[in-house]
Amino acid sequence: MIELRNLSKHFTTLDGPVDALRHINLTVRDGDIYGIIGMSGAGKSTLVRCINMLEKPTEGSVLLDGQDLGALKEKELREMRRKVSMIFQSFNLLMQRTCLQNIMLPLKLTRTSDAEAKKKAKELLELVGLPDKANSYPAQLSGGQQQRIAIARALATEPSVLLCDEATSALDPKTTHAILELIRDINHKMGITVIVITHQMSVVQEICNRVAILENGEVVEEGEVSEVFSNPRAKATRNLIYPEMADNENLLSEGGQRIRIIFNGKQPSQEPLIAKMAVETGILPSIMGASTRTVGGNAYGYMLLEIPGSPENMARAVSYLSGIPDIVFQVEAEYSGEGVIA
């Protein structure tokens, strides 16, 4: 288990002090595939470097199975990093060495015999689906194949934790899916805890069971992926799940009132919700933006409505939606019930 307790990281730059991370508290359980997501500059890369102590936190602590990593000496840190391995967006393979030699490298650093290192490397090539690439050089491989070699190398020391720092950002969607499937298989078969650092919510949605959303160095939302997707409470979360929401933030007319409806998969997609609300309440909302998809006959996504007229109209709309099971809605703008979530 990995625990981050009141973790903060401050830098001093020519432009002044920078608070890269502020009071992060997270727990990653054994066997989790845990997503940490945020936009550029949110603090994701700093956080992952603090987890493996490539960056020492300014405050707080990182615990691995109860052991405070900040208290370790340099030799002990090197031992720890064999348990906490890492893969990167840029693969970081040695181009002058074959794929087999790249995978053998961390084993050679631990003074494993050539015969044992070669045997282990060949097993890992099988695991990542590239048994025929032992004598190939990285430049001869596609991006997806290079990342598979990087994953094999990361597994050479039999780690208990795998850190993935934007590991699929340089890959096309089809290759990304294949790499994520491989990571999921490794998690299931080997019991390795995986921490996925990404700016792509689709990556989190595909393989993670828990997620934390970073914004300006702080965790603004955290929980089970299914819960966060079905009921995103923080604005940063909503913008990551439904980026087109941000495009509609400034469309509100003067004195207007908004309701954001989140479809969490429990509402049938054939249900004419807005039409029924118009008929039953006499309110004619404007749809300012929407992104929905149907999976298994149920609706997922969001709809942003502008409610015309007086605050009484908003109150009637809220009352109507409150009476519908399995609807999540968030009231925005000047209505006195701002922030209502039902």
C-alpha cells in the first residue's frame, strides 16, 4: 500500500516561489490501478517523482507498506526503486542496445548472471507479446512496440508497484488501447499495483478503479472511477470528463440560470426528459450544450440547460428534477439553491 500524507512540494524559481503540490493525502491500495489526472501544470509529474523519491517532498511523507521513504538512506532508496518501477511517455530505451539487452540492463545492475538475466528477459518478451524482437533495436520498432519493451524492462526487477507517467500519450488510440490492455493484464496476473499519471480521462475510464483529480497542485476530487464519472462534483473534474462543457461556460445570457444534468447510466436513453419537463412544468429550457452516448440502452453524459424567466421557474425545474429517480443535477448561476446535487 502507498500512502501520501500531507505531501507538499515547493520550488524556488527566478520568478519566485512555486507551490507545485499542496497537502496531498491519498491512499493507493495493493492491487489498485489508480489514476492521477489533471491538465498540464496541475502537478502530476512532480507527484509521481515524489512517490519514487526522485523529488524529495518539502513537507509530508510517502509510505510504502508503512515504511517512510523519506527516511531511507541512498542505498535503501536504490533498493526501494527496484520495487517501484516506472515507464515513461518517451520510452527511454537505449538505442544502441537490442531489445533483449535493454530488458537485461536493470538485472545486470543488480549483478544477476548473464544466463539468468537473459532467461528472465526472454520470459518478459513473451509476456509483452514480442518474443521475436530480442535482437531488434528500438529504432526498428513502432512506438507501441517500444513501449512494450519499456514495460518488460520495468518488470525485470519484479516490482510491486508500476508507475506509468503519461505512458500512452505519444501513441495512437488503437495502440493506446493495446498498451492499456497489457497493463491491465499485468495487474491481474502479477498483482502489481499500478499508478497511472495522465491528462486523458479516457485512459482512466478504461483501466483504473480509483482516480484522483489534481488542479493547481491540490486534489480536488477523489474516489471510485464509477462514482466520479457518474457524479463529478469539482469543476475541474467535469471539464476533464466533458471538455466541451468548458466551451459553454460563458454562454449564459444576462440574468440567466443554469442546470447541469449528469446522466450516469441509470436513466433510459429513450426517456424524453426535457420534453416531459416542458409539458409538465410549462418551462421551455434552452439546451446550451450536451454530450451523451447510449450504452446498453442507458444514457451517459451531460446536458446543460438554461432556464428562462424568474427564480420561481428555476425552483419549479429543481422541484421537477428532484422527483425523478437516478437523475444527478447541479444548479449554477444566481439561483439561491446553487450547488444543489440530487
